[in-house]
Amino acid sequence: MGKRSFYDLLSEGYDSRYSDSLNQKMRNEEEKVLMNLPVGLTLDIGCGTGYHSRILKNNGHRVVSADISFEMVKKAKNNKNGDFFIVADMEKLPFKNGTFDNIISIFGALNHANINNFKISLDECLKKDGYIVLTVGNIYNIFWLIKSLKQGRNPLRAIKKRKGKISVYLGEKKMSVRIRYYSLRELEIVFSDYSLKIGSLYPKLMFLPIINNFGRYIALVGRKSL
């Protein structure tokens, strides 16, 4: 299933689906990072129903809430989680050069994208000295590795291919969409021209050299330096 269709269907009940204690702990950590962003015009790409857009808006940002899913954007708009709303592909951001003070993408939307294409698109519309906040599903997620081994599966094949999928049930219907995982080292290479601080959502956000490699999500805070 394509990612647009997947998230259009998933939009109904999305917030309640991802409101368990684990996700809430990660949301709390993400909010701490967002509260430190300099206030300005901020793009939330892969906004979903606008959870993080609402945090930014409440903190004084002017927020452009964007997602590839029309239904997700509609929910964000109906809930007033943002100031401006647009359906957009993160690999082809439709904005003028130097538009945004900040760009965020949180909760693994980047795992649906070619991160190199996203970087090119991001560079064009982010101002000089602008900030980025990204969280990306980690190929070396220690919790997933342990679970796979307990289930008698060999995770090395998935690690080599960097590929996986998200599967959910809507009623009795199973839906799946393919994703691509990234490692901390890959992110360091792609964003080597940014001043970076890279941590790990464990779900607690940590900035410890060894642990950073193995959390559920890699958390990246960067400043455009060119």
C-alpha cells in the first residue's frame, strides 16, 4: 500500500492508537526539545494530526503543518493545530528558498522518504542558521533486536537491507506500508554540513555516545551552518 493511502486510512483514530504510555513518554521528551526552538516560522513536515504543530503554535511559532496525507492535514486543520495547512511530499517541498526559520519532522515520517532527497529539499527552504529537529526510526533499535531474537528471527537480514514495514489492523483488515530505517552514522553523513546534536529516544531522550546508537528513535537537532 502507498504511504498516502495508508495514512489517509490510519487518520481515523490515529491519536488514540498512539496514546499509550510508551508513546506519551516519547512525546514528553520531544516537547522539551521543541520548547527550546527559537520562535519563528516553522514547518512541521509529516505533521499527522498536528500534535507537535500545536505545541509549537502554543509556544508562539507561526506553523505550517504539512503531510502527504490529505486526511491527516484535514484533521490538523479542523483541530487548529497550526496556522497554515498544506498537503506536501517531504522530498519535494513546495516552498521558496529561505522560507523557514525551523523545520521539524517527528515520529518517523522520514522513514518513508529518501533522506538524501529530503535533505536537498530542506536545504532550499530553510534559512541560513535555521534549525532542524528530526526523529527517525533506528535500524539498530535494541528493543526490536531483542524481540526478533526471542521470536527466533534473524535481524541481520533486515539490518543489511535497511527495510521493514509498518502493519496495523483496522477492524479485521491488515494494512502495511514499507519503510526504510536509518542509522546514526548515516544521519551524521547526510547532515555533515549542519552543527549537530544527536541523541536517542529510549523512550527517554539521552545524549550518551554509546546509547545513542541503539534507541527506538534517533533524535537529531541541527543548525544550518552554510
